[in-house]
Amino acid sequence: MGFKASAAGSNHQKGKTPPPDDTHHEAFYLKSLGENKTPVSIKLMDGDVVHGWIEYYDRRMVRLTREGAPNLFIFKHEIAYIAEEPVRKLRTEKIAQSADAPVRPR
């Protein structure tokens, strides 16, 4: 048994244009992540999480570049979400420590 719109419902929808299939926001976002080499976490549909940065993307997949591990081609339908990783505290702490360290005479 298929879904059928009622006569009242079809009159209500008259004149409205459906939303576009693609707004191109996804491509813009993935492009900016790749250009800036922004560290990301990608959670897959099976629950695994992988880390790296997006080097390439197309309509069906993304390429995740990782340090110290093989690069991955991931189909978009296997991605639950992509999250930007925060700036690592360790890196900023090292910079602060080196700036606070006293200069030793030679």
C-alpha cells in the first residue's frame, strides 16, 4: 500500500518549489577543511573513529590522510559524521613553556 496525498494536502503544496537536491555547502566545507589541512575525526557508521585531514573528496567519497598510518578512501555513505578536532593543547603548552623558559648564558 503506497502513500497517497489527500486532495486537501495536494492543494496545500501547490505553488511551492521543492528544496534543491544539492546546496553545494558540503563541497565548500570539505574544500575549506582540505585547504587548511584541518585535523578532523570521522566517525563511521560501524562506530569506528579515524583521525587525519581531508586531502581529496568527490561526490561519493573522501580521502583521509593520516600521519603514521595508511591513508583511507572512505565512502560518504559509511560516514556518520565529520568533526573538526580542537587545537591540540600539547602544542600550545610547549610553545608557552619555551617562551617562559629562562635564557641560559653560554
